[in-house]
Amino acid sequence: MMENIQFFLSGVANYPFLQNALIAGILVGIVCGVVGCFIILRGMALMGDAISHAVLPGVVIAYMLGMSFFIGAVITGVLTALGIGYISQNSKVKDDSAIGILLSGMFAIGVILITAIGSIEVDIWHILFGNVLAVSQTDLWMTFGITVAVIAFILLFYKQLLVSTFDPTMARAIGVPTKLIHYVLMFILSLVTVASLNTVGIILVVAMLITPGSTAYLLTDRLPVMLVLSATFGVVSAIAGVFYSYLYDVATGASMVIVATVIFLLAFFFSPKQGLVVRWFRDRAAQQASQG
Amino acid sequence: MSYSVDINHLSVAYHGEWALKDISFQAPKQEIIGIIGPNGAGKSTLMKAIMGMVTANQGTIRVFDQPVENVRSDIAYVPQRNMIDFDFPILVEDVVVMGRYPHLKWWQRPSKQDREKAIESLRQVGMESFRKRQIGELSGGQQQRVFIARALAQEADLLFLDEPFAGIDLTSEQIIIDLLRDIRDQGKTLFIVHHDLSKVEEYFDRLMLLNQRLVGFGQLQDVFRANLISEAYNGQVATIKDSDHSDDVVVVK
């Protein structure tokens, strides 16, 4: 193990691409972890999946027009969020079905566009699953900018986010613009997906949003603690993911997601309050006590 | 005479269907007012309209002689318990601090005074010792008291409670109604959406019978009558004549 860590550290010291990958991973771990908490508490995990998939056609169109990925991704991401709201409000189609329809529809448009332009520069594999070796200095700055902006937003509007997530009716009664907050969160989801494009890719970004947050959710009763824990698990997953992918030469995004999943399972079985194993022991102890 | 809520010819439509039709009433201050009616009668819609959350198609609403937008922080809302996710990672104390939000600027954090106000409100409802518990660890009645404490922390003069007795044991119900009477005696006005006819006479100073239109509004003895209740509930009630007292006993089917 020590040998492997030394091998990894010397790699980090010598190869700029590995440094970039590590920094990008850490930033993605933080921003996804923090945003993910609100996504989980609002019951919008599926929505997160939809927005991240819907970013694909935007990225491809932006490439075709020679624009920044960023703009294309945000436009199709937010349009999809609006479309989902429109369908579920103006028909009897339920929210989750509306999400499913637009998620796959938008994704299909993206795939068609990629195959139609037949470019060798846009590798669909890289967009879908990330290509952490290709994280450029520019990408890194963009990811950094998005992370800082999103965290600043959450700190600044923490109160409004909290009340509109916990008790939307009260939020509206005291004049908090709950609809606007919903769409700002959708906008943020598109941003976070773009920020994660190179590191984990479109398909797996939802795991970085949902998994560390859910782990934190099992471990605490306070939202501020949940936010910090979630970001921490995101960062740990990112570092360990880059480590294993360098060591065994496997996909980075997937390694990060596997680490995050393992941490979740540990919390699921062993968390002091809700862990399955702990609960089993407690039930057994109670049973024995009652039997005398 | 100034009123707590003054509504003239209010009509609200949802998706092209009338939820409320031509409602007019003037509610005095410092009373506990029950809003009664069958499912779909527009009880929640009326409450939301007064809180400025639903736009009126016609009519005017004034709260304490002002448009709602001017008095938002003076109106508190106690949600129906099934609208709340009790697994939410939040402590009792932090729920009550939310009552201070309407008094803060959009960028301000709750101060130490706001926290103290929250704790004082918890003390008033007898829940101070639970302040560090997660909200889901409490019983239904205790949760309801926490949300009432939140309304107290807001220092609102008008309170809306949505089915506060739903799914709560009788002892807690008694604690809560005593608490609400205390709050009324401090000079506040309370509107309570209620679905159960059994405790109406005991709980409310004034009653509103609603079924999209206003079937009755006024003193209990004028409104809590078999013919009006039957009208509000579309005849879905049985009336039994009590021969000894010649009182009508009403049972909702």
C-alpha cells in the first residue's frame, strides 16, 4: 500500500495532467457534494439525472457552432427543466414520467448530433464518461469558477434555500420566491454538470450529486453538518478515485463513483443511528432484555 | 371598527373551475375562527388567498386594513403535518428560528436575539427541553407545538393553522387548544381549518361554513345549525332530533 501511495505521489509531482485531474476531482467533489444535499432533500434525484443528460445536445451544438460548452449546456439544461415543469403542470402526465420523456429525448438528440457530424474531435465516450487526462488549464479555471460561484450562492441564500426546501408553503407565505429558487437550482445543476464533464462525465455525474449527500444524510441531523460531510465524502471519493484509476489504469470517473458507493454502503450498514448492523444488534439486545 | 381579515366578493378559479365563488366576510380580531367544509370546499384555497399565495380572479382582500403584501410578516402559517418531511436534517430549535426569517433582510443571518426569541417561544409551548432534538424524534402533538412556537417567534398577529388536530391524540389536542386560547388572549387572531364537527362548539369563537361559496359565517349559535351544515356538506349529513333538549345533533356521513 505504502509503495502504491509513493508511486501515486511521485506521479502527482511529475505529471501536470495528474495534478490537474486531482484538482478538478476535488473541486467536483466539493460542488457536487454541496448541491447534492439540496437535490436529495427536495426529492429531485431524478431531476438531477435528467438535467445532466439533457446537457449533451447543448454541448454538441456548442461544439458545432464553435461556442463554449458552457453556454450550450446551460441552455439545454434549463430548457429541459422548464419543459418538465410545463408538461407536468399542463397534462395529467406525472412528474417522473415527464422527466423520463425529456431525459431520453434530449439525450437521443445529442447522440444523433454526434453521430451526424462524425467528428473525431468530439469523442462521445469522453463526454459520457469523462476524460480526466484531458483536463486543460482553462477547464480547471472554469470548474473553479463554477464551484466558487455555486458555493457563494448557497451561503448567501442559505436561509431561503432552507425554508423553501423544508416548508415550501411557509416560504411562499413569507414572500420567498420558491419557483425562482427551483429554476436557479436547475440552472446550477446544468453548471455543475459542465464542471464535471471532464472528470466524471454526463452519465455518472448524478452519482457524485446523490451518493455523498445520501451518506451524509445517514450520519447527521443537521443540514450544515450534512453539507460539510457531503463535500468531504465527495473530495475523498475524488482523491481515492484518481488514485485507483492511476494505479490500475482504469476510468477515473467510474473509480470515483465506486469509492463514493463503498462509503455509502459503509454508512448504510454501520452508521450509529440508522445503520442496519447497529439496528440489528440493538433489536437483538432489546429482545434478550425483554426475555429476561 | 377595524377587522383582522376583510374580504369582498372574492372569487378564485383553478384550471377554469371555481374554487371559491363570491366570498365576502369581515372577521373581528382576537378570536379563534374555525373554517369548516367538505373536501374540495376551498378551505385551503381561502387560506392561501388571504396569505397572498393564490391570485384572486375577482374581489379584494385586506388584512389589518392593508393589502397582504404590506403585512406578510404579520401572518404566520402552521402547516398540516403531512406536508412536512420529518426526516429532514433539522433540529427543533432551527425550525422555530425560521419564524424570525420574515424580520430579517434577505442577506441577514439569524442573530443571537433571534435565537433567544425562538427559545422563549419554545418555552411558551412547553417544548424548550426538546430544542436540540431532530424534529422527527417528536410525537405528532409535540411537532404541532413546535410549529406553533415558530408562529409565536414570528410575532405574527394573524395565525393560520391547517388541520392542527389531524392525527393527534386527545391529550395533545387538549394541550394544543389550551395553548391556542392563550395565544388568542394575548390579542391574536387565529383561523383554523378543521374537518371534524365533533369539537366545533368547544373550540371556536366563530365559525365559517364553506363550500366554494360562503354558506355561513358568524357566532356559533347562528352558524352551527343543522340546516346550514347540511347545506355546506351537500346534504351528506343525518340530523337526529334530541327530544329532551330539542337540540339538533348532526352526524356527517
